Amino acid sequence: MVRGWVILVMALFAAPQIAAAETMSFGDAAALLAKNCGADIVANCRGVNLDSSRLKECLSRNRDVVSPQCRDSYLSSFDAIQKRIAARVTVANACTREIVKLCAGSTKETSKSVPCLVTAKGVSRNCGQAITDAGYQ
């Protein structure tokens, strides 16, 4: 009975952390990666460009020698970075009408319209959600 309560309490504490990982910012993901894998990156990936695909490949290639803490967390950090990149790409698709009509912008230069999109009135629900998911608000 006590063991069941312990498992339930642990699950309740873990749930907010799992949800937060889905919307993790670039800075938070990089900080988590540095905290958990900094020493492993220095020891095993010296000279590797610090772009996410090359660093991920290096850590994967050296998986047998990196610390357990790094091994357990680096994939979630890279996953959070990829989700944030995908969310920023989604803004262009979800906000096409708003970029052209409300912000007098071009869909080819979405990043220039982001400040306008964040403050514009009359933005659709899908566009607003894409802006939030991308971390612009």
C-alpha cells in the first residue's frame, strides 16, 4: 500500500516536468545539455561544431563512454530544440493571412513580421497558438 502511494507521488511530481519539456526554450535546452553533458562534450566531442545535429551525433557515437546522467538526458534536450525549430517554421504556415493583411509583410520573410504578429489585434487562434508554441510570446 505504501509503495503504491510512493509511486503515485513520484508520478505527480514527474508530470509537470514532462509537460515542460515539450515547450522548452532554446536557452533552457542548452542549459540542460550543458549541465548534464558539459564534461562529456569537452572530453569526447572536442572540436565538434556546436550545432545540434553534429553534437547529437558525437554524443550518440560515444554513448558507451559518456556519463549516465548525460546518456539519459541529451536526447530530450535535442528533441526540445527540434520541437522549437519546428514550431517556428509553423508560424509561417499558420499566420500567412495575418502576415499579409495585418502586418503588410511577406510570407518569405516571416521573421520580420513576428513583432507585428505578437502585438496585432485580430490574429486567428491557430496563429496565436503557433506564436506561443514558437516562444515568441
